[in-house]
Amino acid sequence: MFFIMGTDGKVRQAGTVEALCPQCGRRGTFVLCKCFEYVHLFFIPVFRYHVRYIATCPGCASAYQVEQEAGKAVEKGRLTALPASALFSTLGRTAARGIETQLVAQWSLEFFDQLMKNLENGDSRMANPVMWENENWPKQAQGVGLCEAPRGALAHFAVIENNRMKNYQMVVPTTWNASPRDENGNLSPYESALIGTPIHDANQPLEILRTIHSFDPCLACAVHLYDEEGKYVHQMDTF
């Protein structure tokens, strides 16, 4: 007699929930994902372990690890709104990025299967090789590309005339994450995440560095630390 045993992981959507994002200050419908490992016997799942719940903001794409009881309540339909206290901060964003990668990998396979099915049915709108060649472009053309980067929503806008780029613009998530306060006094995600962060050593504020790193900024920047009187204290490079 022999046994075939092993472990594996899985990510699936557990539901949606209304919540206020601590980073961008927007209220919206968060997607809640359930992530877990499991032991299988003869490739049949036996029991789960290391269960986590991750909620993603629809506005700034910040991801948070949700408390177990709150996640279970949402999954079972007993809770439709999450308090800010149920969302974690730096640790949650860091852990959620790895889990989100696994989820996106699963989605990519599903999207590929959908694309191939569309092509088999004669729908080639998403794969038209004729327009890949610039000689087939019209004299004037416009294009937009939207995607979800690890740090948030990313948009590219292009204007083309006579097969040449006339204007190109990007709206990148780091612009929003690192922005100053707006006209209404709302804090940026970076600033709001740092408020109340305990610092063990003011001359080596590693806690600030970890928090900024958890947003994965797409630029070479530094954290400059000043005391309450505006006196320069320290600088820490984020790269």
C-alpha cells in the first residue's frame, strides 16, 4: 500500500464588502480574496491551513490583510461593511502583494482561455495582427491602455499622426500615492500611512522606509526626516 500526499495553495474570491480605504480615503466596494494552503491525499484536498483574507481598494489598489473573523463574516454574508480597524497596514500590503501575484497568475490562465475561445468563435478584436503594422494605421489615431500595476492603476494615452507619436501621456499610481494634500486637505496614501507610525530610532527611521517600500514606488526617492521645529534630522534612500 502506498499514499500520494502533498501540499498546495489556492486563492479565490470570497466576496465583496464596503470599506473606507485608510490610504486614499475613498469609500468603495473592496474585493475580498481568501488565500489558503491545503494538504491533499491522492490529489483530494483533506484540510486547509494558513488561511488569510485580503481586501483590495478599487480606487488606489492598496491591499490589506483582513482579520480572520471579519473575513469569515464577509464570506458567509453576515458582514457587508468593514471598519478601518479590520485592515492592516505595512505588513498587510507586503503580504498581499505576494498573494495578489498568485491570484493574477490564475486569472491570466483564465483570460488566455477566454481569448482562445473568442478566436475560435471568430472574434478577433483583441488579436488583430493587421493593426500591428504601422503602415496600416490611419493618418490620425488615438489609443489608451489601462492596466493594474502592483502599486495601483496605470494608464497610458497616445496620439499618433502620420505614423509618428504626437503626444504621449502616462497617469501612474505613484503620482497619486506620493502626491501632496489636495485642495480639500485630504492626505496622500504615503502621508496618511505614516501618521502614527512608531519610530524606534529617529536617526535610523527604518519603520518609515518599510512603509514607503510597501507601496513599491516607481521612482528613485528618499525619505527626509525633520523634527517638529523643521530642523533636518536624517535622510534615508528608498533604493
